[in-house]
Amino acid sequence: MSGGVSGDRNSSTALFLTGETIMEKLRILVVDDDPLIRKLVEAFLTKGGYQVGLVTDGLKAQEALTREKGGYDLVITDHRMPHLLGVELVRWIKLTYPRPKVILMTGEGEGVTSVARAAGADGILKKPFTYDRLMQLIAECNPTSTP
């Protein structure tokens, strides 16, 4: 048996059968004001088999999450952006929609890392990063889900 299967857990998460296993196709929202980083992360995630949404800053991420009623499985956000820092977005997501896991991307030092963890970040992605590191971190944040 193959094909699509709908699930009750969350109607926005696609489920599909492969052999005997039902796997979730994670919906990931990428938040970064740098178009090159956004496109790179999108390419990595698409290659990994994920559904990807893109926004340019924290305020647009709040709008997307509100519109989707928090329906993303994972948010990957940059830290340094106009309007709203990544750490502030992490804090808002965790207070408003506790379901999505959140990974904070940063090229900054340990100070940002500790503040991000205290705000509720589930993972820290240090820039520069590789495809393999991104996939590893996604797996660590969502151990029961695969692309």
C-alpha cells in the first residue's frame, strides 16, 4: 500500500507511507533577512525532503505563524535581523506556540548561545554550517520525524 495518508495530529503536516512505516514530512519556516542565506537554507531543506516556508524577518515570522496557527514543526531563525532579534522571536514562539521546535542561526559567540538557550531555543546552528550539520540538528530537534 502506498500513497498519501491523512493524520489527526496536525492537518498541516503531511503524512505518507513507506513500506510499513508512516513518516511525517516536516514543515519548516526559515527566517532570515539575508536572501543568500535564505536561499541556501531553502536549498538544503528541499534537498532533505522538507516542506519549506520563507520569511525575511521576525515580524513576518510572527504573521506566518499566526496565520498557520503555529502549524510549523520547526522554525529556523537568524539572530541578527531588523525589527526583531532572533532571540526575541524564539521567546515569542515558545510563549505563543509551544509546538514548533526552534533553531537559532548565529555567527556570534557564546553570549548569544546562552541567551538563546534561556529563551527556549531547541538548537543552535553556528555559521558557517554544512548541509550535514543542518540535517543533524534537525534530527536532534525532531527525533521521531524524518523528511
